Amino acid sequence: MSDCIIVGGGVIGLLTARQLFLEGVDVLLLEKGPLGGESSWAGGGIVSPLYPWRYDDAVNVLAERSKKIYPELTKALLEETGQDCEFINSGLFTVIDHGQDEILAWADNWSLAASYIDDIKTIHDIESAVGDVVDKGIWMPDIMQIRNPKLVKALKASFDHLSIPYRQQSPVEEIIVENNKVTGVRTRQQTYLADKVVIASGAWSAQFSATESCVDVLPVKGQMIMYKGEPDLVKRIVLSEGHYVIPRKDGRILAGSTLEKIGFDKSVSTDALDELHEAAVELVPLLNDLPVERQWAGLRPGTEKGIPYICQHDDVEGLYVHAGHFRNGIVLGAASAELMADIVTGRETRCDVTPYTMRAAH
Ligand SMILES: Cc1cc2nc3c(=O)[nH]c(=O)nc-3n(C[C@H](O)[C@H](O)[C@H](O)COP(=O)(O)OP(=O)(O)OC[C@H]3O[C@@H](n4cnc5c(N)ncnc54)[C@H](O)[C@@H]3O)c2cc1C
């Protein structure tokens, strides 16, 4: 018997289980496939929401807290496991054509470094590879990125290093509830008993709907392509009209992403390849000369406003929901896990949790 079972081994489940374990909770993580093989692997790893000024404060509070946690967390993971998550500063240049005063006031309010730049020379000093469409926008020099496939690999290595219990290839088929109280979960192979269960199943979190209150999370497919380049060919993250380019440390360059609400479908299409390539080449023309090495799709755990569930379930004692991080599971993950641990252990929470409850608008 464990104190707490975490259902799902994406970045949200991994960070939650690790946090609880480090606080002395006897955890068990169950994952239906390999750890970190879904959205958490497929994402871009920008440690900021895109257009953060468009989001509710509930999202930005977590994003800002995560930004403070990641330097320590990635250092700890490196020391524990030897795995480098490539948590690096890239800055983020966002092309905009209006609203700069409101955006700068917003950034000032959150104490974020941001400036509006509309002269080409300064833009080229920041990133020489950009094309003509990048002619004015908001420059945020402190935005970091994390190489998310390496983050999940480091977290898995940390589980092995710290002996945090987990099982892969173990799909949870049922959360066992007796008299409105959780008693455990059932996989095809086995029943596991626990007083507490956390649903951290990403886009699949609505599957456990044996109760009246529902978890309103839907899969939103995102396709991505990756070019094979040389280190430092492109240095900055550049974003325009929802399309972005992310340069990795080893010279790979990601271009994303589509937003497709078509259910649990992870196929990739030539239409998406063409759309992403065309947008990427507009942002960074030299990409036209680089080979596309890979194309993939991931299923974001989508919610309407992008505000995740971080809460005790409304109807079932001992059941918790940690899901719905939509486009921001990497940037929100570290702070979100910390908050979930506050809730699961029953101590005072470090911020107002009302926006993350089941009754709030997500
Ligand atoms: C193209 C793309 C780009 C993105 N870019 C960024 C970005 O730049 N920055 C950012 O912060 N975020 C980004 N995201 C979003 C981010 O990746 C997600 O919000 C995050 O990965 C969600 O993590 P998760 O653990 O909730 O979900 P997942 O990683 O999907 O993990 C959920 C896990 O639950 C498991 N599971 C499901 N059902 C069961 C079951 N019954 N039993 C056991 N296990 C189960 C699944 O197998 C899966 O491994 C991006 C996403 C995509 C797709």
C-alpha cells in the first residue's frame, strides 16, 4: 500500500511524484506507456507562456514561480543524474503590430524585462538570422528554454537514483472509490491500494469520469518540425502569429506548432509540414536551406483558458486532479507540482488555489 498513487508519468506526474517523495510521502507512479513519452516529450520547452499578457494571472503566477524553481531543479537533476536538461537563456522576440504600451505596462507590473523594438538594426543585433517580417515587436531577454525530452529523461534518471517507485506499461483502468472515498486503482495486471490518488494523465485526464463533477480536459494536437543546423546559427526564440522557432544548443532548430482539436490523433500531415515550414522560413529565411530532420505531434491537455486543475476532486475524498496545463505544462510544471504537494499533504497552500479548483473556469 502506498500513501499516494500518481496516474500518469508526463512532466506533471513526474514532478508531482518527485516533490511528494522528497517530502517523505510514500508514492507510486503508474504510467500507461514509457515515462514522458507523450506531450511532455513533444513540446517546445519555452519557459514562458506565448503572449503571456493574454493569460489569466492564475497562469502567470505559476509561470513566475516556476522560473525561480527551474535553476535549482535543473542543477539538482544534473548533480543527481549527470543529465543536462539544457536550461538555457535564449530570450524571446515576439512580433506584434499594436498594443505595445499595454504589453510593456503588463511586463512592468510583473517585473519582467521587456522592450518594444522597431528598428531593424537593433533587431538584427539581437538575432541576425531573422527575415523581413520580424520588423517590430517585444523583446524579452530573460526568457529561458529547457530541452523537454532531456528534462523527462533526467526526471526518470532521478527516479532511478532516488528509488522513487514507478511502473511503466501500466495503464490505470479504474480508480477505485468506496463511499465517495478513494481506496486505490486497478490496472489490467494488478490492484494497487492507496488513500490518495492524483490524476495527472494529461490529455487523457477526463477518462476517469465515474463521478458527477467532470474534469474538462481535451486533447489539442500540436505538430512540430525539426531542422538540422549548426550550433549558434540561430540564437533566439522568435514568435509571430502563433508560429515560433526555437534553436537548440546542438544546432537543431524546432518550428511549431499547429493547434488541432481532432481527438486522440497523433498522425502528422504534409499540410502541417508545409504550414510550419513556410512560417518558419518567413521568420528565419536560412531554414529554407536546412533539411527537416523530423516531424512529430503531441496531444496537449487542453482547457479553454489554459488554467490547469490543481485541486482536490469535488466529489471524492482522497482524489486529486493535476491536469489541463495546455500549452504551458513545462513552464507551469515546477510550480504546479509544488502547489499540488501543498494540497495533497494538507498544509497551507502558498497561493490562492481558487482558480485551479474544479468549480472555477478553466
Ligand atoms: C507541440 C507542442 C509544443 C509545446 N510547447 C510547450 C512549450 O514551449 N512550453 C510549455 O511550457 N509547454 C509546451 N507544451 C505543452 C506541454 O508539453 C504540456 O502542457 C505538458 O507536457 C503536459 O504534461 P502532462 O504530464 O500533463 O501530460 P503528458 O506529458 O501527456 O503526460 C500524461 C501521461 O499520462 C499517461 N496516461 C494517460 N492515461 C493513463 C492511464 N490510464 N494510466 C496511466 N497513465 C496514463 C500518458 O501516457 C502520459 O504519459 C507543448 C506541447 C506540444 C504538443
